[in-house]
Amino acid sequence: MKAHIFLPFYWGVGSLFFLSFWGMAESEKLLVFPQDGSHWLSMRDVIEELSKKGHEIVVLVPEVNLLLKESKFYKRKLYPVSYPQAELDNRFEAFGHNLFAERSFLNKAWVEYWNVRLIIDMFFLNCDSLLKDPETIRYLEESQFDALFTDPALPCGMILAEHLSITSVYFFRGFPCALEHTMSRTPNPVSTIPRCYTAFSHQMTFYQRVINFLVNYLETLLFKDLYTKYLDIAADFLKKEVTLSSLYGQGSIWLLRYDFVFEYPRPIMPNMAFIGGINCKPRERLPQEFEAYVNASGEHGVVVFSLGSMVSEIPMTKAMEIAEALGTIPQTVLWRYTGKPPSNLAKNTKLVKWLPQNDLLAHPKTRAFITHAGSHGTYEGLCNGVPMVLMPLFGDQMDNAKRMESRGAGVILNVLEMTSDDLSKALKTVINDKSYKENIMRLSALHKDRPISPLDLAVFWVEFVMRNKGAPHLRAAAHDLNWIQYHSLDVIAFLLAIVLTVVLIAVKCLKFCFQKCFGKKEKAKKATKSKSH
Amino acid sequence: MKAHIFLPFYWGVGSLFFLSFWGMAESEKLLVFPQDGSHWLSMRDVIEELSKKGHEIVVLVPEVNLLLKESKFYKRKLYPVSYPQAELDNRFEAFGHNLFAERSFLNKAWVEYWNVRLIIDMFFLNCDSLLKDPETIRYLEESQFDALFTDPALPCGMILAEHLSITSVYFFRGFPCALEHTMSRTPNPVSTIPRCYTAFSHQMTFYQRVINFLVNYLETLLFKDLYTKYLDIAADFLKKEVTLSSLYGQGSIWLLRYDFVFEYPRPIMPNMAFIGGINCKPRERLPQEFEAYVNASGEHGVVVFSLGSMVSEIPMTKAMEIAEALGTIPQTVLWRYTGKPPSNLAKNTKLVKWLPQNDLLAHPKTRAFITHAGSHGTYEGLCNGVPMVLMPLFGDQMDNAKRMESRGAGVILNVLEMTSDDLSKALKTVINDKSYKENIMRLSALHKDRPISPLDLAVFWVEFVMRNKGAPHLRAAAHDLNWIQYHSLDVIAFLLAIVLTVVLIAVKCLKFCFQKCFGKKEKAKKATKSKSH
């Protein structure tokens, strides 16, 4: 810290200089507790940058995992889990299949809930195994980390941070809905902030506000359902009772993976930084295979199609409907698909096991993007200015899709109910109706028009927390108040009590005076009357 | 905007490059409506930067003014006012004198209120004159500005913006208290956000929360008192009724001249940017006179003393008390003072008509800063890491002072009541007790540890608003809801009505069924009874 005394000021000279001075000044040790799955991908980008700046990084990884692979940028610390790799693979496969299962309007939420639980329950098993593995815990205790960098969607990282007495930086997508608001004590008015799964905008009609109000209570139930068992293992492990509020309240900074071009404006807190679009990297040269496809596409260009890393196969009848629709457009379609090729695949459609999604979207010849509206994909479409056909499947995807559709940058299709014709029409609409391209380009320009890149911002705040050992000056006082105090109900009750007491005394006094004055007269009158009688 | 399509991304390469690309891309025309007085000083810094980047800037200036002087960086557009220069000078002189007038505990607020009104009433006269000057208004109408840059402490700029149909960037200190929260529709919980003049921190005791709760209502009265007459002239000028909410709600960005090292954490909105310390410039070489003083000060160094631009003279008895105290320390004291020198001035005390405050505070030989705790001075002390003796005089100064004192970075003195001995002790404490220096250095390091300098950030947002013609994507939906809707009271009433109706119908049904079932039995019973008799 003392370096500052001798430093000239860099205000105005360039903040990045200032930043890199700090970065080079000291190497710190960071513990990372990630969430397996696509959310890990952009967290990894931040870790790579931190590693390049000389910090030592240890990533806690369950020995059975999906995407948490080895890298030169960090050391993996593996911990044992209670199930084999096959179990993980089976669950993810079942998850993908269930997304396309027939469901009635009524049991939609129920099917979604149990499908998501398939995966989430496994993360709980991981947490339980980790906390019960003395070797890993001893290693963590001895390693003297400066901070924890974690995805707070589930509270395992926070239990570790509490045990190790280190502060955290949260890297969060904003789903489960409202978690960041509840846990950071940010006001979250139900009248202007749409709740998850409603697909409302911030400008709601009266009836939308009624639904939003009710959904708000379901959220609370969902939190209870997901997190209560973590509190049980936390109590066992920490040897004391903790609350979610006390666990999350120890975190210093929320790095939130959205921005306000995509998300609707809402109250925030000073310890939040917005890094939406962090996954949108500079365009790199396409691999030869894809370069060839794009070059061969002629004036019509290409359409990029991917349903994300969680879905690689879809039922054959659905695949054939999609293949039929793709054959009706003049563009070349690059479709990431690892299942059995549909027999009616048209000549313009190329199936690939993997595609360089961001680089393809950034190519000037890309005309449209068919996506499941995952947060990464949607931001890549937004950032690169590509109109979208959105086929949301689960989680936040319907809300993401609505945010794009409501801004005229895409068309939503229900993948379970759509016909081949619907898809064909949607594609032709977003490609040929110029307003879609204009809208997404306007949004893209706004999204990129910011004073500092999201990656630099994320790296800055992680380093800030490491070098300052937290950010207590940004901690809201609301963390120390209960619900009654926060809403000043105790103050109101106190003032009401005073007012009532004063009124009561005043009434008593008046009554007394009244009796004294008029009571005497009354008596006198009565006395006079009786005398006169 | 279209430039983006052909641009490679600069994420990761450096945001300032991106920024300067935009800056150079197009020159825009900015109207500035400032507030005369010290608040203008840091606004001017932003304007100079914008001018250097090629934007055309017109500053609206009353022909009688204090600090709004000519400059090569902007064009001044003078408008006539209804009073002479002497009136302005007299009022400011009276203002300064009144600060040192004797006051009882009870009439403290009253004296403060009327003293501030001395100045504020003149600003109202300015506004009235401006709106009634057809020549200036015609000039503004014809000038086709891209945006307005204004201090929103008083709403004259907003009336102009409404008339010219342009959007605004607000440059605001945060005083009058809560204005930015009320007008931007930011939740402002009275339980965790101390109100002006209370000098509370965000962690309040129960009784502090009671007082804060009550002061909150006084604020509303103050707003009404200050602003209602602006609404009257606005209605005359705009030929329609407007509300403060509709006027302020048209603004795009709030540039707030505080940060969260100084201020307590609180809910904010995405259209707020925090530029506290923007006045803290890189240290420049001291003028020869001051260089000589500092060099001659020896190992003890210097103390800088200024009560700000609004106070240049103080009553002689007070000045002599102060002079006596200053003589008791081994440091050289540089005192900005334009009044008659006190006869007991010690050898170590140098009176100067002006001093390069920031450059002196930035000098390693400066040991302490005696200040009135104005926002500029306090930030210069904070930024340069100089312990302070704080003598708040009016407005936000008591609150500023408390923020420094509560963090162990300064000592507060009541300038009206303090003795010579008090000042001497306070000075010795902040200079010799190392904790003050350590605390202010820690705060200073935190304050400067940010991803982008406040000046760059301010310039970025003004340019953002000019090039995008506003920032409607950051406008809170709360602006379109009334109080009842915002707090969901209509939704709650609706749901209660449904519940009550359902309960009522259920009760009626049950009653009906009960009567049908038991009524018959009763009849049957009665019939049987009567038969048996």
C-alpha cells in the first residue's frame, strides 16, 4: 500500500497504467471454487488473465467433472466424489433428453424443476464430499489464500470461505433469480423488476404485476428448497449455525454477468460490477474447414445453429422437422449436432461436432443465429450484432430470449411445438426484415460502448479484493439489520407509541379539566335546581 | 454508429483506445448550465477535457457572476439578470459574515436556512431572468445542442432541457441531500442511509434511526420550499404543468461527485457514475513563493489552512484565537486569509491571499490540513493522504467532516465555540498521533484504487450521452409508476379483494349447506318432537 506515497498520480494519464502497476506489484494466491457446466467457461477467461498477471491460482475440482479440465493457467486440486463418471454422463444425457419430453401446460414447471434437480443434486453431493475430505480441507487451510473466487449460484464456496476466513469475489449470471439482490441486500421492487420465468419486461401491465408479485413468493420457496440442506452440512462442518445471509454477506464483490443493454435497469449496490459480454472475445481467424464453408456460401452468407453444450442430440422427428426448415433458406447453415444425421438433411446444411461460435458470429457473412438463448450465446449474438432465432429450453433461457425479442432483435420459437414451417418463416424474417439487423446493431453498439472492457473490469475487482483483503467499505449496513429494523417498523412502532401516549394523556387531562370545570357547574346547577324545588 | 461493423474489438486491448476512438469520431455540441460557486470548479475540469476532444461547448452564464469566467475552452453565452454586481458581492459578504454569527442551539438550523437562502434566492432570480429573455432562448433554440450538462441542485437546467427537447447529464455533489435518490427513483432506506445534517454513519443506533426517520420528512419540506416556485415559472415558460419528477426524469446520467470510500454504501442505479475526487489533479510544481516556504519549513514540514472560497474574512477575536493556536506548533502554517492580519500572528504563520491547495497537499512535507470540510477540500485531503482538522461551516460540511472523523482521519472542531487551546491540541493530535496518517493513507490508497479515473469516467459518460442522444435503456421503469403502483399497493389490494371474495363466498356456501343439511334435520327433529307430544 505504501507505494502510493511515492507515486505520482496517474489520473488522466490512463487508468490501465495504474491498473497494471498494481497487477505487477504483488503476486497473490487465489482459490477458485467454480460451478461445472457452461458457467465455468467465462470464469476461466478471467482466471487466465489473472494467471498471466502472475497470480497463483488453485481451482478446486471434483474428480468426476464435465468441463473443469487441466490448464497451464491454474493448478487443479482434485477432491473425491461419491459417484463414478458414468453417473455424471448418464445424468447429463437424461437432462438433455428430458428437455424434449412432451409436457402439458400444467406440469411444465414441475418437469423443469425435476430436470434441473438432476444436475443440481449432483453438485450437492460434490459439496458434501469436499467438506468431508480431511486431506483437501487440510490442504486449503495450509495454503494461505488471499481470496476466494466463486460462482455463488450454490453456497458451497461460501461455506469454505467462512471456514478459511477469507473473503470472496462472486462471479454470477443472475440465476437463480434475485439471489444477488436478496444476498447483497439490494432493494428489489416487485413492481419494476420482472421475476425469473415470467419473461416480463420492466414495464409491466397491472396483471403482469400481479403475477410477478405472486412468483416472487415462489422464488423464496425455491431458495429454501435448494439451500436448506447446505445449511445443514455447513453447521456440521463449521461447528456452528449459520444463515444464508451471513454466509453470502461475507463476500466482497459481485461480478454480474449481465449489462443494462440486455437486462432492465434496477437498483444495484456499489459492490456490484457488470461484466455482461465478458465471453465475447476479439474475433480470431476461422479454422480452415469453417473458412471454406463461409467462403463457399456466396452472397447469401451463413446461419449459425447451436443449442449449447448441454444438448447434443434431439429426437429424430424434431431433427427432421428442423432439417426440412433449414433446407428452405438460401444461406449455408452450420449446425452443431452430434446425434444421428436426419435423413432429409438439405445440401445447404453442414453438421459439425463443434463450431467456433464467437468467431463465426463475428464474421461479416453471418446472417442469423439459431440459439437456445443461453446467456453466453445470447451475449455473443448481441455483441457481434447477429439477429437471432431463439429456442429457449430451460433455466434463464426463456427470459434471455424475451429480452432479445422485446427489443426487436430476434424471434422466439417453442422448440417442442414449432413446425418446420414456423422455423423457416422465423429464419426468413430475421434475415430479410432489415429492422432485426438494425436493432441488433444498435444494441451491439450500445453494449460495447463502455469505459472499460468487462474482462479488464473483472480482473480489476478480483485483484482489488486480493490486494486489499476485501472491500469492507462497500459492505451495506443492511446486512446488520433484521427485516423489521431495515423497514423501520420498530421506529414507526416507537413513534406511534409516543403519539398514542401523548394523545391518551391529553385526552385524560382534557377529561379531567372538563370534569373539574363542568362537573362543578353541573353540581352547582343541580344544587340550585334542588334548592328551587 | 456503423463504424462498429468494421471495427475489430478492442476488449482487452485497452478501453481508453476505444474511448478515444469515439471521442475523435465526431464532434458534438454541448450546452452547459452550471451553478455558480465552488461547485463549478470541477465541472469546468470536465468541460476542458471535452473541449480538448474537439466538442463545441457553450456555457450559459448570468452577466453578474462569481466564478464563471471566460476561457479558451468554451464559449460563454451571457444572459441579463435583474441585479447589479454589487448586490452579488454584498450577499456573498453577508453570507460569509453570518457563518460566524453567534447562534443558540435552537436557532442554528434557522440561521443556516436563511443564510443559504441568501445565495439560493439569487440563483432563482437568474433562472427567472433567463427564461424571460427571448433573445437567449431564441439563440438556444436555434443552436441544435446534442445534450445539456448541468448541476441539478436547482431545476433551472431541466426546464431548459424540457423546452429544447434535449437530454441531460447531471453533475451533482449529493446536496441537497437525497435529491439524486428521489429524482432517479432509487430506493433510499431511512434505516441505513443517514440524512443530511444528521452527521450519522450508515450504522445507526435505534435513537439515531428515529431521528433519521424524522429528518427524512424535513427533507421533503425543504424540497417543496426550494423548488415549488421553479415549477411556477416552468409552467409559465413551457406553457404546461410539469412536476419535478417529470423534469428530472428526462436526464440520462447522474455523475455523482462522491465515492464509496468517502460515502457510505447505499443502493444506486445503473445510470449513476461516481466521480468523487475528480478535482484531485496530478501534482504540479509549486509557485516559487510556496516552494520557498515549504523548503524553509525544515523537518517539521507545513500545515495548509483554508476555509474555502466563500470565507475570506473572519471576526478579529476568532482570528486572534486561531493565530495563537497556530503559533504553538513547530510546523510552518500557510493560511489563506484576505482579512486584516491578526496582531498576534506567530512567525511560523504565513498569510496568503491564495494558495495552490492541491499541489501543497500533494507535497510530501505537508503534515496536516485545516479545512472547512467543503467537498472539494475534503477530497483533496483524502486523495493526497493528509490528516485533517475539520471546521465545518454550513451545508454538507458537517456531514463531510463526520465521514473523515469517523474513519480516524481527522478531528472536528466547532469553529464558533472552540478555544485557542482546542485548535492547538487538535493540530498536535493529527500530526503526532500516527494513526491519523495511517488511516488517511489507507483511505487514500482505496480511493485511488479504481479501474478508471473519475475525470475519464465523467468525460466518457458525457460523450456517451451526446453520441447516443441519451441513454433510454438505463431509464428506470419506476419513473412511470406512481407511489401506490411502485409499492404494489394496488396489487396487494386486488389480491386481498380476491381472497376476501373467495372467503365470503365460501362462508355463504357453507352457511347455505349447513342450513340445508342441519336445517332439515332440525325441522325433522321438531316435527318428530311435536308428533311425540
